[in-house]
Amino acid sequence: MARVGFRMQLKAGNEEEYKRRHDEVWPDLARLLRDTGIRNYTIFRDGTTLFACLEIDDPEALEGLPREELMREWWRYMEPLMECNPDSSPVITPLEEAFHMD
């Protein structure tokens, strides 16, 4: 099992809408993430900076998500709120794990 952490950036003024959209996350998207092996997925917010952490047995499985139309649709839905790449995926900065305690 691997823990994966990364940082993303909201565009200012979109904090409430970002929260609302995640409170209503699409059931099919949640299922896709679970089927990919993702569990214990949490996103924290500090102002407009987002910090995400997830657990997954096979981190390479994450590489298949950009090929999923549902994932791309979610990215397009979230694109107005976040800093994104040309393909609408969020700009992600990987984070190095510095400490963990069970």
C-alpha cells in the first residue's frame, strides 16, 4: 500500500463552490476511483491551496485515470475553479511524505 500526496491550487473566490461540488461528488466518479484502488482519499484546503492524500495498492493504476472519459468530464467540470493543464486536468505538485504514524 502506498500513500500518495499532492498539492493543487484553486482560483481565488471558488472555495465555497469547490466544497459544494465535492459534497455532491458524482457516484459514478467515486466508484471509478474505488475501482482504481483508491481509498482513504482526503483533500484539505488552506485558503486556495489544496492538499490531497490517498492510499492505493498500485500507484501505477493512477496512470489509467486520464484515459477514462468520466475522469476527463469531472476535470472539465472543475476547470473553471482550479489551476489546470491544457487537457483540463488539475495542475498537481507531488508531495514527498515526510512523516507517517498509524
